[in-house]
Amino acid sequence: MQLVIGNKNYSSWSLRPWLGLKVAGIEFEERLHNLYAEHAREERLQWSPTGKVPVLLDDDLTIWETIAIAEYIAERFPLAQLWPQDPIARALARTVCAEMHAGFAALRTACPMDVRSRHAFELTPEVAADVARIVALWADCRERYGIASSEGEFLFGHFTWADAFFAPVVTRFVSYGIEVPTEAQLYMQTVLALPAMQEWIAAAELEAWTAP
Ligand SMILES: N[C@@H](CCC(=O)N[C@@H](CS)C(=O)NCC(=O)O)C(=O)O
């Protein structure tokens, strides 16, 4: 199984399946692609009909949307429990992943992932609204399934796809100095403390490629 990913410093979509696979201890071959190289789009079109990454290649199968990659991995490796076992929790985890996949345009546009940098940033009302929604969503999931349970500090107790989907938001809050309540900070620390997250951040810091 091969996962084609973009620059670790910039590619938020790539971080999500990479992190899920790593935390679950699933073996895969990583193929790192420079999104900004000359002819990069042509190169990506070899693997993906959309010309975007991440792309999961498994024998003859190609999956080019992050949410579909997540579902495929969860089905192929059920013991990894990348979705919560409880059907109600699982439905909520899928809902927040879908919300992340489709939403938060203001935050994503104003604060593109840039793991190794720190930017002075003034919140606009639109970004502030996205941040408030994310903070509320994290608190809701953690109150119901995280902190209240004995399973752990993640959104649904143990690590799930929901945490992978919000991991690039955690790095954005750090990079752009976005202040959040203590509870949200504790959640961010939980994500940042993952050895796989540290590995990604270290690689992003060392990456020589820069965006134009
Ligand atoms: N909907 C896609 C989005 C993937 C995406 O936008 N990937 C970016 C890198 S983070 C990309 O490949 N950009 C290159 C381009 O748009 O040409 C997914 O969920 O995987």
C-alpha cells in the first residue's frame, strides 16, 4: 500500500491519512511529492484523476479523496479502531470529519498550513467564527466521549479519524498564534504529543522545499 503525500510543511490533506496510518501502526510506503515543483501537476495526474494529493494506491485500486481513504483504511484494518466502536459515537465522528472536509473555509483560506512557521495574524470575524465552532465541537466530543470516559483525551477517547482530521487545525492554531480556551489547549497538546505528529513536524521543519 502506497500513500502519495504533498509537502509535510504545507499539505494539510496529506497529514490526515498519514497520521491515521502511523498512529494505527499500519505499514505503508510513503511517496513524498513536492507540490510546487515544475510539472508537479502533470506528475500528480499520473496517480490521481483530480491532480491532488493525498492518493492511496493499493494494488489496482486508487483512492484520491481523504475521506474515502479514511473509510477504506478503517474497513481494511478494523482492529485499528480508527472509528469509534459505539455506533452513536461513530456517527458523530463521521459527522465532524465531514464538517471538517467540507467546511471552515475562512480559516483554511486565511491560515494555510505552514507547520514550521509562526505568523502574526489578526482574527477576522469569519475566522473567529470558524475557531469558535471548532472549539465548541472539540469540547462537545471530549465532554461526551473523551474526558468523561476513561479511554483517553482524544475527541472520542482513543485516537480516531476525527483527531487526524483536526490535526492540521491544531498546527494552524500554533502557527498563527490563535488563542483558544484551556480545554482546547489541552486537546491540542494531546494531538501534538503523538510521536507520529512529532515525526511529521520534525520532517516539515527539515523540508527544503518552499511554496512560491
Ligand atoms: N478534496 C481533496 C483535497 C485535496 C487537496 O486539495 N490537496 C492539495 C494539497 S493539500 C493539492 O493536491 N493541491 C494541488 C492542487 O490543487 O493543484 C481531499 O480531501 O483529499
